Amino acid sequence: EAQVTQNPRYLITVTGKKLTVTCSQNMNHEYMSWYRQDPGLGLRQIYYSMNVEVTDKGDVPEGYKVSRKEKRNFPLILESPSPNQTSLYFCASSKGTGARTNEKLFFGSGTQLSVL
Amino acid sequence: SQQGEEDPQALSIQEGENATMNCSYKTSINNLQWYRQNSGRGLVHLILIRSNEREKHSGRLRVTLDTSKKSSSLLITASRAADTASYFCAWNSGGYQKVTFGTGTKLQVIP
């Protein structure tokens, strides 16, 4: 079954404790992206990746890191989480490059992160 | 911010009625998409309309796009209780890589 898998589904942590949220897709998609969703703000893009070893900042990259060492995986790393990073996070992927990029995004189920 | 807005923020209708949601964006676009989100879950793609298209249909969904006004609308006809969800528009611009989402419309369909 074609899917984007995020883990964990829920995560509670404390300020400053490094964490990683994993994302994996089995559709051989080139494009992957991370979003955070906050009430009243919709989804805001954190980072995206056009292909292996190609990543770039979205609208709200501060406090986050990503890596794309393999095509299927795109982990989101919070080196020193802070309470303002408490949010619902989504990973998404789509096929193609150039004009076909982002034609249809497939989303993971989300990770609800609470930073105390 | 490059985010657009959706209008209304919330909409409550009776089953069988039509629901219309509007999206405004701020930049030139390559295409515009609509997504649905059930309470806290991942978004699901509904329909895509390209910048050179003005209207598109898919089942009970009808999407229009007016690039001169930088706006789009999503019409759900003959709504059902199962249509209760949040609906987001999204568009890509800026060299194709960025996808920007609107703030969403929360639709409640009352049985």
C-alpha cells in the first residue's frame, strides 16, 4: 500500500532534549516536505527536499534540521526543542521534479509534539 | 507571510445543502489544490486545478479558479455528514518547490 509513515504519533519531551521524528515513503517520490500545523495558522512549511542530498528551507525553518540521505527517508530533527515548537507535524511527499513537482502531496498521519 | 486566506473560517450546514469555500492567495501560481483533513489526521488530496484552467469537476466537487483575482472556490454539492472536515487550499509557486497552504475552512454538516 502506497503510504507515508511518520513516527511517533505522539511525543512529549522536555526543553532542550534532542529528538527526531522519522518519515518514510514507499512510492519512490523525489519530493518530500515537513509542515507544522498550528490553530488558526494552517500548515506552514518547515523544510523540503527535491531529491537525495538536496534540501532547502521553507517558511519556518528556525530550530529544525533535516537530512535526505536516502530517497525514502526524510527525518526531522529538533536539536534543542523549545515550547514554541509544540505543534502537530506532518510529513508529505510527491513525485516528479520541475513543473510536475508538488502536483499531489501524500501526507503522513501526523506527529503531535508537546515540549514542556 | 505568503499565506493566503480561506473564507469562511467555519461553516455549518444541513445535510443535502451545498457548501462553498473560498481561497485567496497572494502570488502567481502554477496550480492550486484542495485538501481535506479529518480531525487532526493527515491531509488527503481532493482536486487540482492548473493556472490555465477556470473550472474543474470531480464527483460532487466543483473547483473554480480566477487568476486575475487570485482566488479559488470549492463547492461541495449535496453535502453529507461524512463531509464534515477541514478543507485547505494549497498552491505552488516560486520555482515549483514551495507549496503554501491557506488557513482552512472547518465544515460541519449536520445530519
